[in-house]
Amino acid sequence: MAALQPLQHIEAGVLRVAYFEAGPAHGMPVLLMHGFPYDVHAYAEVAPLLAAQGCRVIVPFLRGFGDTRFVSIATPRSGEQAALGADLMALMDALALTRAVLAGYDWGGRAACVVAALWPERCTGLVTYNGYNIQHIASAMSPLAPDGERRLWYQYYFHSERGRAGLVSNRRALCRLLWQTWSPTWAFDDATFERSAAAFDNPDFVDVVIHSYRHRFGLVAGDPACAAIEQRLATQPPIGVPTISFDGTDDGVRPPADAAQDAQRFTGPRSHRIVPGVGHNMPQEAPRVFADAVLELVRGAH
């Protein structure tokens, strides 16, 4: 089982980002963004498929994961959506990428959606899992149906100091439980989990995760440096770039929805697809389908 190596590092905004790169330097840039609690190895099979088709593939560790580090001890360890979007923009600037196809799921999909919505001139096309992935924090305290609430137990757990302590003490067991319940039909083995779990040893992992799940419910303040971005996101800005969105039939976080659910949030060309037998970690569970969607957007841009 190959690890994504070697890693490269670059100073980008408030982070020194660790990332894997593959493919020709002058190929169409594609940024592949992982989620929580996963890492760059969600794209271990997707990245070579795209590189083989001439894409310049960049797979960064998000803040709080792997070898990515904050440049300053003074920077708030925020996990809010505005920070994730700002990180992606800073990375594109640092790599001198004028435009790129952005693809992701969970936290990484949120970062991609933020950039696609707020800086569409930088996004050639978007692949997003779970549709419009920008949080509407003002309505976060409105309850879902009971089954939806049950699925979000881990978020409420992280709202308490007991949950923080549980993440500190049991981070591998807890994250593995999330893998199992979010992708109940994905038969991953111990080696696959451990390859990604090493990324959770980042010294900022717990702080960033806890802040993310508290901020999205309006329970804690955000990073003041991100306030202007959060204000723009509060309006639920539409996404106008060419988009392929996915849901999986076996997703333990969010059940699949038809295209109509987020239709008003996508004002450009969009294809919404339901993938059978796939849980929450689509690029690792269905790498060929995910890679083909990225390539569809790459080819449409030429």
C-alpha cells in the first residue's frame, strides 16, 4: 500500500502547508481536498489516475492534519469554514495557480465550495460531495428530524469538554468509529486506516477539530482575520462555476438527496449524481468515479 510521498512544503498564508504533487508541471492544476477525519491518502488512487491524464495534481494536508503547521503560535487554531477557504486561496497564490479545478468532500469540499462561490475566477470547475457544502450558521440551532440528529452525535459530543477529552484520549478509536459508521459498506483494513491516522497526531489537530464543530453552531467566536469571509458566507452565496456534485447511497452522515435540494445554490452548469454503495469518503471508496468527474471538468475547460 503506497503512501503519497515525497511531500513538499510551502509557506502559504498562516500555514506551512505539506502537500503531495504529481503529474506534469504545466498540466491543468487540480487541487484535491480531504475531509475530517481523513488525510491526503483519501486520494491515493485518484491522484495517479489524474496525473496519468496530464493533470498537475496537488493534494494538501488541511490545517491541523499531517505535516501542515501554523507559521505563528499566535494564530487562532480555527477550524471554521472561512479559514479553510482562505487556506485554499493562500495555497493557490503561493503556488502561483491562477485557476484550478477544485475537488473535495467534507471539510475539503467545504473549502472548495467557499473558493468557488467567493472567487469564481480562480475555479475552473468544482467537484463537491454532499452538494452545496457551505454552512448556514444562523440556522444551525434549528433541529433536524430525529434520524438526522442521531447522525450528528459526534458534533454535539465535541461541543463539551468531555468530547474534547475523548478526542485527546481516544482519537484513533473515535476516528475509526466515524470511518465505520460513515461508510458502513467500505471494507477498509487496519493498514489503510493507520496510514491516514498518523495525520491525526498533528499538535493542532484537537484544537482545530473542536473549534470547527463549535463554531459551525455559533458556540464560539471565529478568527477575527476571517470575519469578512464569514460575513460573505452568511449570505449563502451561489456557485456559478461548472459543477459536478455527488451523494452516496450509503453515507452515514447525510442521506443522498436529489438535485432539487441545492438547486437554487448552483447558478451555473451542474450535474448531480447519486453513487450506489458509497459512504462518506467517496474518493477512497470510488476513486475511478471521482477521478472521471474531475477529468470531465478538465476536458470541458479546454
